[in-house]
Amino acid sequence: MMKHLIFFLALFISVGLEAQTNDAFVQNNATALNVAAQGNIRSQGSSAYFVNPPREIEGSVHLFDNWNNRAVIYTVDNQQYLMKNINLNLQRHTFESKIAQDTLFTFNFNNIDKFVVNNKVYRNYYWDDDNRVYEVIYDGKDYQVIKGFKLEIIEGSANPMLNRRSDKYAKKETYYIRKEGKIKPFRLSKGRIMKLFKSDEEKSKELLQFVRENKLSFKKEYDIRRLLEFSDSI
């Protein structure tokens, strides 16, 4: 615990931190909980209407299934910090570290270049009024292929045939291409990948041969990374 405290005192002077505890959460939401406990009928003037209480939501807002994730934090001034209890909050698009059972520290990217979690690179990008964390699949000189994450809620149903009484979090992944600061959706397909090299016919032929020889798929993330990294060597 002392090592964690020293680390955060050193890091968050420049990075910033936010603490959140279960007690604070309960206190801040006491009014809402009391209203829900009192019943579902509310009045407005001379009329009354029914309000459904919030349903329980199954699943987690975090990307990884548990907190046992090895991370290296790289700051913009080339400092490195090792963490072993980190996760990505998909609601807030922030990395969080679980310091105690009821305490989370939230990182911001003010002075952080990237997070490398379980050997995967994550960076924060701002585009079209949207600030999000992306996994970097390929980082080239002219463009990047990145993967974004989105959290959706699948609503439950009282229909016994559906066997889904509670709401449930669903994690969605979407690929993008980032070029000249712009982020656009990017589908993993032969047509979209080879379009990146349409101006170089010889290079396109070599890449297609590399795909055949190594039995790569244009729909698999790992194979696309191999192909694009090979393209840098041609």
C-alpha cells in the first residue's frame, strides 16, 4: 500500500487523479434511492403517473473481466510507471486503478502518452466532439488502424420466453482508420485494406503474395496487423 501511495503522489501531481468510494456513491445517491423505495407512483398537479424503478444491470462497465492486468504507463516526458490493477471504464473512457476494495483512482491523459495493458497499446484521441480511448492495432507513418469500444444496454423483458428480466451491458467493438487527425470507420476486408495501396501496383502484388503464402485472413485483426507491418518493410 505504501508503494501505491508513493506512486500516486509522484504521478498525479502532473497527471491528476480522482477518488471514488462506495460510501460517497451511496451518499450522493441517497435521495434517488429513497424515492425508489417509497413506491412507483408520483403526482404532478392533479394527475398521477407511474414510474418504473431502475432495473438491475448485469455485467460490468469495464473492458477487462478482472483487475489483474499488467500495465505500463508512458508519460509525455518519457517516464514509465508499472501498474498491476488497472481497467478501462467504457462509460467514462478512462483508465482506473483499484487501490482498495471500495476505492478507485481515475487517470486522465493530460500528461500521459499511452497505456500498454497486457501488451496492447491504448491512446486517447479527440475527434468530432468525442473524446475516447482506442486500442492501437497498427501505428504507421501515414495512418493508424485503431479499435474503439462502446458500451450499450440490452433492456430486459418481463416476457418469460426471453429469459431476460434484468438489463445487461453489452460491449461493442468498431475499427477505425486515423489519418491526418481524422477518425473514420474502417471495415476489415480485402477491398478496404488493399485500397490503402492502390497507388502502388507492385507493392499490392507483393502484399497479396504475402497473404497467400502465410494464409492470412483479411477479417482477422492479428493477420491485418502482420500484413500492415510487412508493408512497412517493402
